[in-house]
Amino acid sequence: MTLSEHDPREIGGYLLEGRLGAGGMGVVYRARSVSGRQVAVKVIRPELAADAEFRARFRQEVTAARKVSGAFTAPVLDADPDAPAPWLATLFVPGPSLGERVSGQGPLTPPEVRRLAAGLAEALQEIHRVGLIHRDLKPGNVLLAEDGPRVIDFGIARSAGETQLTSTGVAVGTPPFMAPEQFRNGTATTATDVFALGSVLAFAATGRGPFGADSSHAVGFRVVYEEPDLAGLAPELYPLIIGCLAKEAEQRPTVEGLLRMTGEAARERTVQLRTGPVAPAPASAPAPAPAPATVPAPVVPTPTAPNPVAPASVPPPAPPTVPPYLPTAPSAALSVAPSTTPAGRSRPRKALLIGAAVAAAVIAAAGTLGYLTWHSGAPETGQAGQSGQTGPSAVASGVSCAPAGQATIGVDGMEGALVERWTADFGKACPGNRLTYKGPAAPSAEDPFKTANATLLADGGLDAAGFDTTLTDQQAVTYGKHCATGQVSQLPVTVAPVAVVFNVPGVVDLVLDAPTLAKIFRKQIQSWNDPAIRALNPATVLPGSPIDVRVPAGLSWSAYVFSQYLGKAAPADWPYEVGAVWDSEAKARPGATEASIPGAVAGAQGSIGFVPLRDVGNLHAARVRTGDSDAAPSTATATTMAATGTAETSGGKVSVKLDYQRPVKGGYPVVGFGYLAFCGSGGNSAVVAGLASYAVSGPGQASGESMKYGTLPPAVVQQVQGVLAGLRAQ
């Protein structure tokens, strides 16, 4: 749908291109970031935003979605739950929902259901690992993306033990996929999600839910008292699903148990899923997915009679709109006949009504994930879930598993938290590739710039190390003396923005440029109303109070990126060598560390400092001007600046150079690149190369963006992938 005349054209820096759908909760737009990344932006209706409980739930949705790994959901890129019209931007995840897939082409085959079960169990394991209970797992909240099932919509998810936001006696969820305890008393545990998983798998296998889809009271009665209707279920799937649908939570299998049950499926050869449309898409715009129901918890009577409500039959839903890039497949007719329960009672059923053609991105903006594509053909080696692989195999989009092995990675740069996330996600996708992450290490006594991790890399104690700087040719040889090639390979994996933060009473917006920043941090400019600062901020009333400069005392990679920027953008005003240890007239206070700077600035009026973008929090961040262009720090503006870089490949090294004096419209200039250094061949190099391949992939970069890192330009990614292909061929 095109934008209407009443729609905004931009939200939070994202340019809107069209509507993906609209419903009772709000509107979902298709949009693009400044760098061109396609995103989905969900905007809540103003009248709902005025409801304090609804706004709290939306804020909870944002928090919950951010906790879950991007490997299992659509990563949250940005959000403003406190805006007059709250909004949430997520990565656009192409692919139909499970509901669309089944309503359009019929039930999945048993092998497809087993693989779906394994993928959803992995997703629930991650959701539960971060302390969340989803509470609304259903076909519409499962996206079938290219690289695996993604569980979406965290609008009613909550932490275990958290006070619920709904009233007592109200059940929240989607009735056909709710558990008995949700109807009885509104409680939910991890076992509640397992029950929903069983219902979802039954739907996928038979084309209908096991408890019907009519009124909430009728469904609630069946869920609490009746056995599930599994007529038409393939016998080999019965043991997998029936246990999940146990009435008592303690009798259901755990997610870990389900993963063990589906382990054999993960080792079977892959099967092609039919994802194409069964008929031409309707000309009308797609309707948005219905919001989870909030219904009064039914008073369930003692079951002395058959089902009190006999639902009427309904016409089959219209064929869904499926994105045109997905392959087409023959139609699979879906016939739903009256079924017989295990107790022998005939019960008329109606087909589960799936909303007509819900755009997958609408679901993505509601808090999405993606879906598995299974391929037919010869068995692949090295599949996820197998140990002892015999060769690399792309098991999901962006993941290339190596032969079974292990590697240890130490990171000294700002991207440490991101590399830790990547190692966790890669390790889950490739269990045979065991990765150990080590955080930043202290500098050596002889050379503050040389850390213990760098020494370990040179001595072979680490298989890879991360830095916020390129290595010189001599360093590549020194660190790679144990490598088969005699030097390490080094590849860029992310963009690391550094924000200039300040605490000036009455000032919330501040523009600074490189010469002025250099003079502030050299203490040549010592008051906030200095003429140089006033000239950049003519409309701002600046106090005459002194400037309190806060910088880290020890090893700081944000100091490296910041001093690199000053040295390149204002060389006349910054005569110091670039280094990770601060070197200027602005001496650090004793005990000041990189991690302490945000708190130091927040607690001292008149102060200024620099921090990684992810650590800005509630501090004010300055816009930085180059020429006639200025920009505030963000993932989008950092990505825009990075896109102007020049990438050079030499052997196994890829480096990126930026012109910091060049004005870039919409580009924030205080950025560096995070690099991964490792032996290009021999030892555990294949495992590290697999991690690097995942890091520069779409899912890997999206994880970085969700953690406030910029994304690599496509041209850089292409060169990195070229080097990795060369290394694999050795």
C-alpha cells in the first residue's frame, strides 16, 4: 500500500516507503534506513498511546525483543516508546508466516514438521534463556524466513515472576493456542510455551488447531477439559506433539527434551518446503494480523455434557499474498471434515481462519523472527546439530559451519560485546564448532598498546583477536609467526561509533567540530561560552562555567577511535600519535576507566567525555560537524560515514580508510572499524573463518545494529567474503 496523505514521511530517521498494514493497534510501514537497509516500522495509534497500561506493555515489548538473539527474531534496530506515537523499528524479515503457508498450500509433511519443531524449540530455548516467557506462540507469530523459523511479537511476553500488566481474571493470548493454566488463572511458565508449541505443530501438520478456533469460551472449555483433536496427524508425529499438550504443566516435556527428540530430524537430509502462492494474489491490500486477544478468563463448567458450543462451518480463507521472490508450488487442497475425539464424541470442526494475506513484514514489525527453508537433493555434510562434520556447509543464511573443531577468541576493541554475541549465535547454529570468548585484556608493562590478548595471539594462545585498528605489515607477521602463512589475516567485521557526551545545565543540543573538540580535550578551550563553541551554536544559550574534561586513564579503544578522528580531521590542532592510551594535556583522573566515563559525565555538571555509542544511555550526545554538514551519533549515521570508506585487499588482509575531513551529508564522522585477526589456514582457522563469515552476513550485521554498531558497506562485505572464499580454497 502506498502512503496516504496523512501518513508521515519519516519516523526516527527512517524514510517511509509504504504501508505494510494497519489494524486496531496501529500502522506498520515499510521503510529504509539512511544506508538503504530495509526495515519495518510499527507505529502505535495515538489514542492507545494515551493509555498508560498499553504504553507500558509496548515498552515491555521493546525490552523483551531486544533481549532475544537476532538469530531467533527480527532484531530491534531502534525504538521510542516514549514518543507521542510510540514506534518500533525492526529488521525487515522476508517470508510468509506459518499461518499463510498452511492456509495457502496445506499442511506440512512430517519431515518438515520435525524440522520446524527443532527450529521453534531452539527459539524457545533462547527466549527462556534470557528469562522471558512468550505467552503467544501461534502460526501468525512464526515467520518462515530463509534462514530458520523466527518467533515474533513480544507484545505480551514477560519475565518469569514479573507482575502482569493485565487485570486479575483476564487471560491474555490467542485462545486456540493458549494453555490450560492461562484459562484457569492467567498464569504462565516456560511449560505454557511448550503447550503452545504443541498446538502450533498440530496446526502445521493437520491444517487446523487441536482445539478449534471459534469462540474463546468454547475453545477454553476444550483446552481445559477435552483431549486434543489430532485426527489426520501422521502417526510418527504423535509422540512429539501429544506430550506437549498435557493438561498439567509438569507433565509436559522441557524444551531441552524436545530438542533431543528432534535431534534425529536435524540429521536427516533437508526437504524443500512449499512456500509459493496457490493462486494469484488478491488486488486488495493485505489485512494486518489480528492482535492477541485479551479475553475474560472463562468460567469453565464441570464437563458433564459434550462441547457446549458447536461451531458453524465457515468458508475457506482467501489465498494469501506471498512475496514474489519465493518459488511457486502446486496447490495442496485442504479438506477439513468433522473429526472424532479419543472419547468417541463426534465434534464438528471448522477450518482455522487465517487472516487474508498478512504481509510478513507486518509480523516482523510486531516483534518478528524468520523461518527455515529446507532443500531437497543430496545429503549435505556439516549440518547444524551434527558433530564430526566432514566439510563446510551453509546451514542457514550467513552461517557456514566448519569441520568439527574449537577456537578461542580474545577481543580488545569496542566490539567485544558484539563478538561475544556472534560466538554464541554461531555456536548454537554449529554445535560442532566450539568457540570460547575472552574479553579485553590488560596492556603489557613494556608496551601499553600491546595487550595480553595480542601477546597470546602472537604466541598461539588465541586463535583470533579483535582490534579497533588495522595491523601494520610488521604486526601481521609478528602476530602470525605461528601461522602456516607466516602472518595473520585481518578482516573488518563491524563499524564502531564513538559519541561525544556532555552534561551542561540547560543545554540539550550541541554542535562541535574537530578543531573545537581537539582544543577542548587539550584544554585550550576551557569554558562553555568560548567563542568557538558559540559560533557553532548561535541559537543556544551557553553558560560561562568551566569545562570538565573526562577521559579514561587506562587502555581504551574508544580513545583510539576518538584520537584517530581528531588526528585525521584536525591534524593542526591534534599533534599526538594515535593510541589506545590517552595522550594529551587533558590528563585522566586516577582510576578513570572507559566503563566509568558515562557515570562520571552524568554525575558532573559542565563535563564532557567520549564513549562507545552503546554506552550513551540517557546522556546528551553532541552533533559533530564537518564542513557544512553535521550529524548526531547513531547506527544509521555511522553506517553512512562508513559507506564513504575505501577498502583495500592485500593478501589475507582487508583494510578500510576514511577521509575524516570530507563532509558527508547524514554521516557521523567519529567512527572506526572493528577487525578480526586470525591465521588464514591451519589449526582452527576454519572455525574462525566460519565465525567471520557469519559476522559479515545480514543476520550478523543486524545483530550489531541492534547493539548500536554500524553496518559494513556492501563493497567491504564483498571483499571480506572474497578473502574468506580464498582461504577456504587453500
